[in-house]
Amino acid sequence: MHYYFAPWRWDTVDQPDWPNWRSPFASGVGCVDLRSSKQQRNDGVAEGFGLFATREQEAVPDSIYLGDSLSRLIDKHTLKTEFALGENIVASDVQGFAWELMTMLADPLGVDRVKPLGAGARGMTALYCGGLVARKRVRPTDPEWQTSLVRIQEDYRKIRQRVTDGKYDVEAHQRALAVWQAKYGIEDYTVFIPAGLPDEGTRTPATDVADLFDRPDETIQTNADWEALDPKDQDSGLKIVSEDVRVENAGGAVWNAGIFEGTALSTDDHYSSVVIDNMFAPSDSFNYVGVCVRHEELASRRSNHYFGAARRSAGENSFRYYWGKILTSDTTQTTFGTGAQGTAGTDESTVRCEMDGSDIQLIIGGTLRAGPITDTSLTANLNVGIILRARSGSDNQSQLDNFNGGDIAGLTPGPAGSHMSALYQTLKPNTLLRM
């Protein structure tokens, strides 16, 4: 394994009608976005760095080669200059500096630097990049705690504001407090409430949203539990038909859509999955369908979210998976990775995306296909849902069924090899994670 700091590459080739940020390495096996939120939203303007793991050593412009081991010593002077750090670097090796960047040196708001790591199940904080880089249970007495606490307080402020705005359930912020209280093992939950906001107590977390689409034919917009988004303001053709969702594009225009379950979960540690019954793409098009987690509705029919999806192009008997994130300026996408996956057509395949702390993984057909990797860009977003996309062409069609999502504490054990699998075997649905 080889490690690099390098700028992200703006790709206009793989998806020409949807340019996106990608790893600049051909043999990449892992990535961590180290950019601030503003830098991530700059379409085509390369600012900041990512941490990348590769199979082979490669020559990439403006990259900093860190060596073939996490224990390799770093050049502190060079890295302090490249990352414009005013603080001195404490760590001496690659592992320590990567951890330092994502914890003590991080910006809780993500304005000037990357957001800090968030803890996952049982309060463990982890950093993944082509495998586990570092893991630690961060406690209030640790140096990493302060940036983590401020981020949580800002997440609480954000959730509570969305409650006030009517976007989340009236108890969403109180349920989030109960989750953090248990996750971090801190009895005094008021430490998570930022100055200036009242203590409104906690509520027992609720976990689980589900929809089998078992109701009469209707457009999805007419169902009260769902909201349809079409970023390019074109007819998305979303319908519930014969107990599944059928998405059709009968015209010749590009369309993009995201539909999400409007009932907020108790935490942004959650999962979303859907069964793809069928994917059909005519000779001049492709289909791109899957799920999203940490979905945040924005103005002008835009949204932020992480996604995992399957794409089938015309003439292909198999489909590729795509996974990444959308951070909206003009719907800027960063792609974590792509890869081959199975047979499309009439084969049933379940696409599931899981988010636990700052760790993301993608599971297709019951097999772990990608991850876990680490990303800290999106926090405090409590909705999950389905995403859909097609390029110009006629008669695009996909059929989806059995959408479900829920808080991590209610998740069925993941596939073998999943870093979350062993934990879930000890948990029961609709129960709060206890330390």
C-alpha cells in the first residue's frame, strides 16, 4: 500500500453531463477528503488535499508521496507549509499526522479546514483509508475531545433549527441528545447543548422507516411520506406502480431526481436500502439508481447527501456501482469510487448504504462492495431515501421495491467482513445503543 496527499481530480469524461471530483490515482483503494466545505463545493477549482491509498506507486502532479507504510516519518516543515498550518505538528509519522488533521487540527464547522471525525457505535472513533488507519475511543479528557464536542453542539443547533422550521419531527433534537448521551457514555447530556439554547430534555430514540410500496398506483408526490426532488426542474416520471416504484423517462431530456422519506430518524448514524427489480436502458442512455443517507433538503430543490447506486449503460449486461457525496453549490459531486457488480436486467439486487460516525460502506446484493472509508463532510442530516438519474433517451425504466432505512442500533447484521457486523449481532431493533 502507498499513501499520498494530493489534490482531487475534476473529471468530465466518465459522466460528461455530470462532472465530479475523483481520486487522481489509477490504482486507488481508499480516500479521505481533507478539504473544507467551501473547497469541496468549488466546481473544477482544485483546492486542498485528499489522503489517498494506492496499490501501486504513481506519479501524480502536485502530490506528496508519504511512503508505503503508515509508520513512515513525515517532513513536518513541508506539510505545515502545504496545509497552511499555524500550529506545530505533534505527530512524527503518517498515521499520527492523518489522525491529527482529522481531530485536533480540524475545524468543527468545516469552514476553513476539514470537519473533525465523529464517533461511531460504542463511542469508537475511526479513520479508514484503504483499510484501518487509526481507531480510538475519544473521551472528554482526551485532546481530540474539544473539536468533536463543538461539532456535536453545532449539529444539535442545526437539528433543533430544522425542528423549528418544521422539517424534522418535533422531538428530533431531544432524541439526538439521548443517542449522544449513550454513545459517548456521558451522563450529563447538557454538555451537547450549545450556549444560548435551552435544556428541553431528552426523548427515547425511535428507529426505522420502511415502505414496501404496497398501495394503489399513484405518483410518488401524492404520498404524504415522501418528497420528490428534481434538481433540473424536469419531469422525473416517478410513480408507485403495482407495489413498487417505477421510474420512467419517456422524453429526450436529461433528468435527475432524489426522493427521500420525510420522517427524520433519531441520529445521522443510519442506513438506507432498496431492491432493484429491473433496470432497462435504451441504446442512447443509462440508468443510475440507488439510495442516499444523511439527506439534507435545501432551497431550490437541491440537496446534500451521501449515495450508493448502481448504473447500467445501454448494451451492458452488468452494472457498475458508484458511491460518493453531493455537496450543493451547483450540485457538486465527489465520487469515492466505482466498480463492477453482477448481472442487471431482471436479477434482484439490494443496494444498501450504511453510515456510522464518519465511516461509510456500500453493500450490494448482500456483499460488501466498497468501504469502509472515512468522510466528515455531512453531519446532522437525519433523512434517508432513494436517488434516481438517467441521461437523454427514451423509455428509460427502473423498478424498485422494499425500501427501508433506520438507525444503526436497529440494523440487521451486515455481511461477513463488515467492520460493523459483530456489533449488530448484539443489538435488537428499536433499542438504544448502550455503552
